[in-house]
Amino acid sequence: RKGRTYEDFQRFMNQNPNLPVVQMDTVKGSRSKDKALLTMLFLQSNIMLMFLMPDCSSKSVVNVFNTLTKKIGTSAFRALFPVILTDNGSEFKAVDLLEKNSSGTERCRIFYCDPQASWQKAELEKNHEYIRYILPKGTNFGFLTRKKVTTMMNHINSTKRLGIGNRSPYELADPADAHMQLLMQELKMDTIPPDDVHLMPDLIK
């Protein structure tokens, strides 16, 4: 956490006010050693990314970062995720491996919320409610597949919300942002028609 506390985050953002911020967290199933979801929220658009991991270990989080970097390239990763704010979970402790790609090139800056202060990334915490509509607490994540997680992600991001002008997060994606368009293409992020959006467990069961 040295140089990466919430106070450091605030100081850094005061010096770099135009950099986009991405909030990051994990969602776990009923079994602590089972599959888990890594979630990342773009504050500007409210688009939430969801990645299926075999467990909630630091190694699995690093693997998501490395796989994503291979898909879109370090330049695009750096442009999309320049600043990441997360909590103090042990799955995020391999900070050097997260901030740098496999060749040692910096791809992001990571900062940590204060202990027991999840409200410091309240936007992502709020978005997790959409996941729980589909995967209620107590659900075993063992049945999840990458395809099912992509389906959930697309339905959640296609949900219109009063807080963003009765638009969906996908509607706020900048079509002129080549990096975001590349990300959406690589992750198979597609808009679901409003009448087809479904946020219930039977969506993926």
C-alpha cells in the first residue's frame, strides 16, 4: 500500500484530473475456493466488465490482466485503465504484477481504498446489485462459464437507468473511442434490445 493509499489516490487525481478511473472488485459464490468474478467499472460510462476466474487468488487476477493485455495490447490497456481503485483483498496484493505487463512495461496505476471503506468505490458496489439479481447471495458459482458471464455482462450493461438519463451504460460508450470499441469487440460486448433485457437467475440457468 505504500504510495497507493486512498489519500495517495486523491492526491494523484488532483494532479491528473483528466485521467479516467476504473473501480475493481471481486464477487464470490457460496464456496470460498470456488469460481469467482473479477469486476471492473468505468466511472464515465458505468460500463461494468466481468471476468470469470477459477478462484479468488492473486494469481487469477494477474492472469486476467495479462490475458486482457494480450487481447487489446499494452497501449490500449494503458489508455482504458490508467488508474484503478480497489480494496485491500488478498487477491489484489500482487501489485507489481498488476501494474506492469510481462515485459515490465507499466500499464496502469493501482490504488487501494482505506480498510473497511467500501463506500470509497460506491459506484461499483452499487453495480454489484445487478449481479445479485441473477446470482443471489448463496449461489454456488461452479456452474458458471465464460459464455454465461458474458451474457450477464451484456444484459446488465444494456439496462437503462434513471441515474444516467434513462440510458444504458452501453449507450454511453463513445463510438469514437477506438480503444473502447476494441475492448467491446474482444470481449463480445453486445447491446441487448430493451424488451429482451432480463435480470433473473433463469437468464443463465
